[in-house]
Amino acid sequence: MSDAHDANAEKERVRELVRGADVPFWKLVGITADEESAEVGHVRLHLPMRPELGTRFPDVMHGGAISTLIDAAAATCSSTLQREGDEWSGLVTTDLNVSYLNAAQSDLVAEARAVRGGRTIAFIQVEVHDAAGKHVATGRVTYLILRPR
């Protein structure tokens, strides 16, 4: 097999992992994944601004919605670390830290990058920006990788 074929196969494998990370709760809040930009250790997720996600000020997104986006992006990023033939039974958030930097008043993009991934733990950094590129929040998330017994 050629290197180009291997790279294309790997890209498609990662897209499948991102596609498989879609959960019903995401649909409820409106989170979507950008499959095309996904790579091993890097994903991008989107959350549109809606009044239902607002605080008592409907034009300001609730911190819980932003935290949910960070957790979803980090979990999806963690899933891309699963190698071909490596069997996982799931992921569990063990630590989630969010620093809110600015009010979110438009659609959001979360970009997650793996800081380190091991056999049992993944450390993920997530940056959240609004539609104008303003840095809204930063998250650091640790996941426990579950394996079949």
C-alpha cells in the first residue's frame, strides 16, 4: 500500500470515529461536529446561539452550554486517539475545568487538541471562539479510557 492510501484510510477512520461520537444530547443543544477537519488528536465542534441556551439575558449563552460544548469536543477528540484494533468500551470524564473569558453572544466553535493520550488517560485542551473570532472560553479535560474486561 502507498503512503497516500494509508493516509486516506487513516483520515476516513478518524471521520468514522467522529461520526460515531454523535450523541442524542448533542441534538438537543444543537452541537455538530466538523468531520472534514478531524484528525488524530484534533477536532472542531459547533454550537449555534439560540435563545434556549441563554441566561436570563437571551442574547448571552449560558456557561453550562459552553461547558457542554467543551466536554463534547474533548470527548470527540479523545475518541480520535483510539488506534486501529485497539478496543475501548467507552470514555469517562474525570476532570473538567472551564475558564470563561468573554460573554458568548453568537455561534461558537470549539477546537480540541490532545495534549497527551495514553493507554488509560487522555488530556485534552479546548479553545472556544465566537463567530467573530473572540476567545470565549478555555477548557482542560481529563478522560479515563475504559476497556473491556
